[in-house]
Amino acid sequence: MAVRAAVLSAVNAPLRVAEIDLPEPGPGQVRIRLAAAGVCHSDLSLSNGTLRQPAPAVLGHEGAGTVTAVGPEVTTVAPGDKVVLNWAPSCGSCHFCGLSEPWLCANAGLTANTPYATLAADGSELYPGLGTAVFAEETVVPAHAALPLPDGVPLADAALLGCAVLTGWGAVHHSAQVRAGESVAVFGVGGVGLATLQAARIAGAGPVVAVDVSPEKEELARAAGATEFVVSGEDTAKRIRKLTGGMGADVAIECVGRADTIRTAWSATRRGGRTTVVGIGGQDQQVTFSALELFYFGRTLSGCVYGNSNPAADLPVIAAHVRSGALDLSALVTERIGLDGIPAAFEAMVAGKGGRSLVVF
């Protein structure tokens, strides 16, 4: 069966919409008709080589849709079920899964290295971006990568749960473990940053300071829960300290993935506070600390993979906040586009414009 998809022919090549042929789901696989797919900065990083991805490929890892067919041995979902895609499904048996750290699963990304479809025009094999390939009308994934969507969550907006919301929610509640009344500074007001701000508000943090290079994002940030907004510059850390009683933020969460932003987030964190790095940077982004400051400030610096989340356990919790109105998924979306709008969405991310772009099918 042929479906339309945004195809990356090679690293740094422009995406082009083309027809691809999807096979019927095999043992342990399911086929999903996408309702929507979010355009994440990780997709841009895969397209430009910052993150490794075999090509040609169909990118996209943040999606939700309806199961249309299941292969043999699948018992977790059935045709007609609404699901959220999990781009890092844990195997349950590796060393990290044994430590109850499924976000570090050693086998989570293996499917990205195996062709899953072909280009209709010439039969060329295609790889699935991060194992999910949701920049397409339909996709085929392992059954454990399709999580049942809790009731009361709009299917199109539910795509955001697959990455931005789980990452932002987990950064606040799992990695940084923000407590009510703590001050939080969030660096980068894109899709993940907006989800992080909402999660910090739900956690009862205050003040909540949003930091971005674009002053146009202040309205978005405040709507998500920021009580203060700082335009990034040379005095960013000093301004955050001023907004937090001269001490610095109890928690700083970096959602950009740049060495200078990570360094600023660290400097804006109070003595004894926590700095959490969510953004994915390249190997050339080197961050430097002196041995003396590591001792003196007593801060904790931690990475954060997929929000350190267990998606199966976290989705029902997040869905309850969506149903109550505390978490507004649509507030993360600044553009609703088609497949042919993805290149422009990439350009907007590079320029630091907008929140999440959502491909709607």
C-alpha cells in the first residue's frame, strides 16, 4: 500500500514529499494511520547529521494515530485503538531496564537501523527515523512502541505527548524533581520548553523564569506559566539572580543544547541548586567548569533523556492533567501544517521562531 511521506534522501538534503510502499505488519508489529506528528528539534538534528540516522529515511518521532492492522502475536493493541507513539520503547531485559531506568534502554533505538519501507518510485529501502517514521500518512512500528491513548485527550494534540510533553514533564518531575515553592528558570521556549513551563507551574514552582533569544516568545511563555521573561544576553545569569532574591534559581532547566546556554543555566543556578540539561547538542559543544567552582557552589548538573520518563506510567498522569485543564496541549502549537510544511518548520526552529509545529493529516 502506497502512502505519502516526507523523505530525507541523504544527510543535509532537503525533505521531499513522495509516495512510499509500506509492508503489512509482521510478527509483533502494528500499522498506524497518523492523525498528527510534531516537528521536533531532534528531527532537524537527524536531518543535518548532528544525530546519527541511516538514510534515506522518513523522519518524525512525535506522533499519535489509529491502529489499522496488527501482525501475529500482538495482544496489546487492536485495530481501531487510538495510540501515542513511543520512539524509545524499552526492552525490559537489558541492564538499564533492570535498574528501572527504561529511558536509558540499550535496545530502544535498534529499529532505526533496519529498513522498514521502500520508495514507491524505485524500490529504494527506507529507514524509520528514531524507529517511528511519523512524517508519513501511515507507519509500521513494533507493538510496544504504540501506547494506548488515555481517554479525554484529543487525538491530534496527543502527538505532543510522544516527545515534547513527556520530556518537559519528566524534566520537572523526574530529573529535577521540582518541589512546590522552588524557583525555576527554563532556557528555550520551543515545544519542549513550553511543556517544561507548564509542568513547573503544575508542580507549584515560583517564580518561574523563561529565557529565550526571541522577545516575541514572551506571550507564549507567560501563557504556559512563566511569571518572568528574560531575553537571553550577556547578563542573563545576573538578571535571573535578581529575580530570585539574589540567590539564583533553585532549578535551571536547559532545553536548547548549546554549550553557552548550558553554562549560563549553570551560572544562574543557586548554590546547592540543580541544573538539568534537556537540550541535545553536538559533540563540538564543549562546556567548561573549574574544579574550584564545582566544589564551592555544590550544584548538581544532570542530563535528562526523554524526561527520564516511563511513558506507560506517565501518560495516564499527564492525561489526567489534560482532562482537568491544568495542562493545555494546544498551547504548545503555533503552526498546524501539512507534510510539505516541514522544511519551513525546520527553518523556523533555526531562527528561534514559534513553539511546536504540528503536521496534521
